[in-house]
Amino acid sequence: MSTTPLAVLDLVPISSGSNATEALRNTIDLARQAERLGYARYWFAEHHLNPGVAGTSRRCCWR
């Protein structure tokens, strides 16, 4: 029987009362936990122009 590798798709949401730095710290914690649990991949959802989501594309879009 073959197994299907598991993956995480992370939106990196910025919680109410939080900021992008804290959201990214939470993402790092989640990625480390996923690695410990044996997940094969960690994906980041890309959302442009959404102030409730942290990510690399956000900076380029708000210039």
C-alpha cells in the first residue's frame, strides 16, 4: 500500500490585534511542528492586496 505525502497550505493570517511579525512567527512555529510530524511540504498561499494576510507579495503591492 502506498502512502500519500501530507502537506500544509498556510495563508499566514494576521489575527485581530496582531501584526505581520507575529503572524510570521506563528507560521514558523507551525512549519516546525509540521516538520516534526512528518509533513512532506509546506506551501504558502499567495494573496495580493489583503491587509489581513502577511507575506512577501504584500510589501510589493502596497508601495
